[in-house]
Amino acid sequence: MAITTGIEPARDQTTDPWAGTPLAEEHWLESPSGFPPGGIGNAEPEPDLPVATARGVHLTRQQLTEALAFAEFLAGHALSADDRSELEMDLVDAFEDSPKQAMRHLRTLAGGIRRIGSLDPINRCQRRLQALTATYTIEQRRLADGADPSPMMAVVGRYNPLVRYWASAGIVLVADALTARAAQHRLVLSLADREPEETTALARRLLDATAGASRTEIAELAAAELRLLAIRAWLRDMGTAALGRLREEVTRAVASALDVDIVVQQVGYRASLSLAG
């Protein structure tokens, strides 16, 4: 998302009321499909033909497609052609080694992937956060036991790597959570016509702060994408008068804040409470 100079309070019904703001660009979880642009989850379905057979069990093209779509859902990006090909070969190898076990795993993925399109963006994001937490936690435990890296998580990690892992709290912090927190800053500060802190510096500062943070504070950072979508939905539903009042409140708060991140978090809390209520 581009840095903006502010959100105009007046809404012209003949034009996009959010033109020139961070809300003008759709978040990929807000898209009709709920999958990253250019990804296999948005592609036309291919004929569902068997691609491999082992011990009388067939692995189909649709099952491979669903596994790739799941990887892209976790990655938050369309996989490159090389990464898709590599992951497909790894999935076929795993299937040929243990077809029944592989099919159980693929059926579990299929159930979740097929529901993504029917969910709203907030629920999609919740499912994604749960899936990222579960898959990265399992991967960290496997690696601690001396197992080889999972082919799927190795590919996901190229696009959305694990930044921090708190085993005792069951929290994983991935790279795009930090990206989402920076996007929160851009969106909230645009209300006050203020430019945010440089993204790399902000990410470094937020990571440093986790050293003395509580479990709740760490979980809040890990779920930054969920909070971002809540703020976006809240602002889009807000009327002109309410938006004008919010702009004034944010402008005053930012001007007096010792830490602007607190203002950003407060707006996020209000958005979440409003949507929940």
C-alpha cells in the first residue's frame, strides 16, 4: 500500500470515496476468492485427472492444486513456477512413499481450502492465523526432533518466514504480521495527514519491544493482519460525520503521543470492538 496524505471526509457517491488512500487498494484477503493475486486459488480449474498411483490409490490434479493453494494461502503470495513445480514433485514423492498417510493429510487440507471463498475477510484471516500458528509450531517441533524440513513449509518460509517463536505461549510471529502492522500505521496516520515511521525501522523497534512484552502484547503483534482487516472494515462502514470526528481525535492523539504505536493500537481496539458489537 502506498503512503498517503490523508482521507478526504467528504464522500462523492459518483467516485471512489477512498481514492488516494490506503483503502483504495484491496487487501488480498478481501478479494472474492480469498487467495493471493496471481495464485493457483484464482486460476481456472484444470481437469481433475490422476497424476500418480501408488498401491491402488490415486493422487489427482485437484488434490495437488488444493495443496498448492494452501501453501499460497500461508505464504500470502502466489508461488513462482519453480516453487510450484518443486512442491508438486515433493508432494508426489510423499504420496508414493506413503499413499494412505498422504491422502489423509490432503483431505484435511481440502476441507479448509474449499471453505475459504465462502468466508468473510475477517474469518479468512482468523483461519489463516490459526493455520500459520499450527503449521509453524508443528514444523518447529519436527526440527527440534531432528526431522528434515517440511517441503511445504520450506516453500512457505521463502515468502512468509517465521520471525520469532514463543513455544511456551504457542505464538508464532511471521514476516507478514510485521508488514500488516506497518500497514496499520500507514492507514491510521493517514487520518491525521501524517507519514508513518519507515517500515524497516518500525519493524526493528517492534521486534526489540517483544523482549519485555507480555503474552497479550506479543499475541497482538502476531495477529496484526487480523487487526488491520478490522480497521479497514470499520472505516469503510463509517459515515462522513463519524469519520470526521475520528480524524480529529486521531490528529490530537498523534500530536501528543510519546509513542504513536499506542494510538494505532487504540484505533485497532475500537475497530474490533465496533465490529464485534
